[in-house]
Amino acid sequence: MKLAAALIGLSLLALAGGGAYAEGTDEIRIGQTLPYSGPASGFGAIGRTQEAFFEKINAEGGINGRKVKFITLDDAYSPPKTVEQTRKLVEQDEVLMLFGSLGTATNSAVQRYLNGKKVPQLFVLSGATKWADPQKYPWTMPGMAAYESEGVVYAKHVLRTKPGAKIAILSQNDDFGRDYVAGFKRALGDKAAGMIVAEATYETSAPTISSQLSTLKSSGADVLFGVVLGKFTSQMIKGVAEIGWKPELFFVPTSASSISFLEPAGLDNAVGLISSSNQKDTMDPQWASDPGVKEYFAFMKQYMPNADLSNSNYAAGYHYATLLMTVLKGCKDDFSRDNILRQSASLKDVKLPLLLPGMSVTTGADDYLPFQQLQLRRFNGKSWVGFGDVLDDR
């Protein structure tokens, strides 16, 4: 009877902990969902890089003597698929945490589930403000600068360089689009009503955005802020060129700035685009002798020799993996979920190999935003070139 009672107790513990067994092993199990198929499949390079990164870590002895088992699954950027794959990771693969999963709608679909299970949902690849809410969702932490903050930075640039601008806005009709536009309008302040002459939105299920572009051009706008993602980035850049529209300032969000989205539109059509980043552009000659960039290239040469190094998603994957490494090393011998969350929320002025000079990562129990600084950059036909000072949304 005692044995039976013990077995029942263990079963209940496993159900309650959603993978408690993994906490007591010598293996650090990390789960992730990414779109390896579907309209945002270009971001799959992030996960492939991180697979290789943890392969390297394991070859060097692991983290504090423990090997990493990194399990990254395809969710096709579809929330129902994200739910299915996340449940598999937690309940079957018994991962300790979810790390670097992509998307606002996709992560929203599993946020309540993961918090209910007390499974860390770390460094979500979405800049929605909702991820930094430690009171309501203490087990969720963002991994990008907030979309609203980025919108503020773009609006400040417009006010500074073209105060008489006539602005058109194209945005994805979801939290991703609304957050960017909210920050942009907030920074324009009382001038927003007079400066914004046209707005249009699109659904992620739409085949094209050509009608929206035609409508926005007809407004006479000379500044375009395109809050787009994935294939719609390519469609917008190519579409603007095809209808002969030449806005003097043309912004795209950081999440849309990968070369993999620019190439289908024609790189010549992307010349002059403005975006922002907190990360060194590894293809920019100014960083050729930078120790962090050299370390990244050495890693890529050994572990991903056939990768297209001009695709910034590879560098992004490496960048976020080094952030997680800081957290895991800080756990020392305690890889409980509680301690993983505690370490994630107590980072102090952390410098990362690919983080721009003058920037660092700091988090706190009541401040979950790891990245709060950005620098504007412009596409020159080959790579993104930073300009101006390090900015924040204050």
C-alpha cells in the first residue's frame, strides 16, 4: 500500500509540474516552436542556428556539466499548431522551458497554458507589450525591444528630419501592427492628426496588399511606415516600386528587415529603407575586426558552413542563444523552473557578443524588458548601415 501511495504521489506530481521529471535529470531540456513552413518560414534559420549553437555547447562539456537537449518544432506560424506542439513539448518531451518561440498570435495561444503549468516562456520573439506583464503572467518574458518603443523611435526621426511630412501607414491587423502604430502615434503627439494622411490594414490571410498600396499612394503621402511581416515585406517593397511611388522616408520594422524578405522584392527596390536594431550587422565592414562578430563567423564556419551569412536570421538566432546562455550559466547547479525564471529576471548590464556598443541587457522582477535601446539603420543595397545615436522611447 505504501508503494502504491508513493507511485500515485509521483504521478500527481508529474501531472502538476507538466514535466517535473526533467528538472531532476542531468539534461537541460529546452523547447521551441518556430515556423519552418508557411508564410514566415524564413525565420526557421533562427532555430537551426540555435540547434547548432547547443551542439557546440554540448561538445564543449555542456552548461555547468549538463548537456542541453534542444527540441525545436514547426508550428507553421499557426496558433492551433503552436498549441499542439507546445503541449507535446511540455507533456511528452518534458522540457524545462520554452525559449525563443516566434510570433504574437502564436505565443498568445499558449501563454495562459504555460503560466498555469509554471513553465518559463522565455525571450518570446515578439515585441508586443503584453509579454512584459510580470504581475499577470510572471512566467512569460519578451526577447525583443517592444514594438511600441520601435514605433516611437521612427516617429522621432520623422519629427526631427521631416516635420512637414505627409505620412501613410500600412499595418498588419493584429497586436503586432497595432502596437507599432500606437507607439508611432504616441510620439507624434498632437501632430499625428495633421501628419497622418492615410492608413490601411491587411489580414495575414490576404493573398496580396496591392489595393492598399494604391490607396495609400493616392493620398499624396511622402513618408510610408509599413508595419509588415514575412512575405508582405517583399510584397510591399516590390509593390511600391512597381506603382512608381518614391516616399522620401520608408520604414519597416526590425522584424521585417531580414535579407531573406528583401531579396524577393529586389534589393535595388529596398535601397533607402529605414529600420532599427540593437544588434551588430555582421555583414557591415565596420564590424569586421570586432571580437564578437569574429566569434560568430568562426562558429558559423564550423557548425553551419553552407548557411547564407547575409541572412540576418542566423545572427539573430546566435544572438538570442548567447542571452539564454547567460541565464543558464547563472543557474549554477539549480535548474529548477523557479531558479531559471529568477535568473532571467535579475540580469544586470549584460553585454552580448552581437549587441551594439553602448547597449546592455538589464531585467528586474518588475521590469521584464531585456532590450530597451535601438539604433536606426538604412539599407544601401547590400547591407544595413547604422546611423545616429543610440535611442530609447523616452
